[in-house]
Amino acid sequence: MNVEHLPAVACPVCRETKSRLWSSAKDYEYFTSSKTYDYFHCNACDTIFINPIPVEELRTIYPSNYYSFKAPKGIVVKLKEWLDKRLFKKILASIPGDSINVLDIGGGTGWLLNSIKKLDQRVNITQVVDIDPDAGTIALANGHRYFEGRLEDFVSTEKFHLVLMLNLIEHVAHPQQVLLKTDQLLHPDGSILIKTPNTRSWDARLFRRGYWGGLHCPRHWVIFSEKSFRLLLTPTNLSVQQLKYTQGAPFWAFSIIAALHRKHMVRISAQRPIVYHWLFAPISAVFAIFDFTRSAFTKTSQMFVILKKTN
């Protein structure tokens, strides 16, 4: 596709039209569509976004075997859980009071909330907001509250001391609206923990012409660098308390296995998505070590951000 002949499109973050084609990709992870989706880079704010946004395909592009709708398993998941628990425990310890309410947006079955309840006896209400009814059945059985639908439509009289948005903000069409809604739900002493891809990474540059796993195509709609994420907060009452980079091993694994599939060296399909392929765990393990080793001197492909109310 000739980039020079593409019409300029408006960035969903800054609304500028200084955008150019960054990548064209297909769904190599779940094969929910045979379409090719275009991702654009905004030269004004450094955001990467899909255009057009496949809002009407929501139920199609999130199949019943989508990884977050089920309780994940495996060695890589256990390592991730161990690392996440260390961070959760630190954040929970910083929250004052005798009772803590936790909201997990896009939390699926509530498997992370299961862990959080064990980390601090003060955890009281645990709420999941997600779109899958089957995940809701499991979450309710585990003692969590469950709202099936978009965060924008969620109403609660409770305020939450900890809000989890782990690999979520990049899945929505209007991330600023989601942050504004989250601010309304946040307790004055509360924290929002966000995990999201970083577009300024080695693997993003290496695989963008084929398939970069950070696109999670076509489910990641608006993807940030540190610069564009900080700009995203401008109209909100939220500020960055901490921003650090963490391993992006799954993106390496998605990218490599998709490349091998295109070369007919391995087989992936709707029935056997990348995340369940036998190569996913060993490749993820190798690149988790690789990313942790290099994280001291370069930016890896995922960011952990802790947000607090400005005043």
C-alpha cells in the first residue's frame, strides 16, 4: 500500500490529522477475521491506532477461547503471577484504612482478584467489569461481583481503592473517556494500576512490517509510547505516580510464532491459537529473561503505570 496516497486520519488521542500508515496486520492469534487492518502512527503525539476501529466486530474478535475469559495456566503464567503479586502487595500496603475495594476492568474470571484477596485481609469488595458471560459465571462463583458490559456503562455506589487496568486501555476506542470514568470510581486515596504496550521498543520496530504481537490485532485499538500516554492524561484529574518498563515476552512470542506460521514452518489456527501453541511458553520464557536483562538500559515493550488523583 502506498503510504503517500493514504488520506490523513484523526488521532483518537490528540485529534490531529498528522498520521501515516505504520503497519497492516491480520489476526494471526485467533483468526477471527480474514481482514487486513491498518494501524496509523500520529506524528503529533506518537500514538499508534487502528483505523477504522472495529467497534461493530466486538463479539467476533473476542472468541470464547480468548485467554482472559479463562483461568490461565502454565509456567509462564505462574512467573507472571509471582511478579504481579509483588507489585500488588506493595500497592495494597500503601493504602490506608481497614477496608479495601478492588475493581478489575477486563478482569475475566477474576483470577487476579483471587490472588489479591489472599495478599491483604482488608480486601473487602472485589468487582470485575468484562464482556464475557461465561467468565462472569466463574467470577460470581469465586465471590466477586460481576458487571457484563463496557466500563462506560458500569454504575457503582462504591469507591475503589485499587483499580486494575492490566492490558485494557489499549482495547478501547476512547481511552480518555475510560480514564475519566475510572477517576469517578476511584477513592480519594486510591491508585490505578495500568499495564499497556510500549510502541517504542525493539520488537515493535523489528516486527512492524510483518506482525508485531503488541498490536494483538485487531483487539488493540490505541497503543502508546510513554510520551503519548502522558499526553493522554492531560484532560483528566489523574497524574503519574510511577512509570516503569517491564518484560514484553508474550509480544515476542506472538511475533515470532506468527512469522513462522507465515513461512509455513508451524501451524496455528482458530482452534489452536498462538497463546495455546506449545512454542509459546518456551519462547516467552527466553524473552522474559532477555527483557529483564536489558531493561536496565533500554525500554521494553510493556509499561506499568500507577496513577493517583491530582488533588
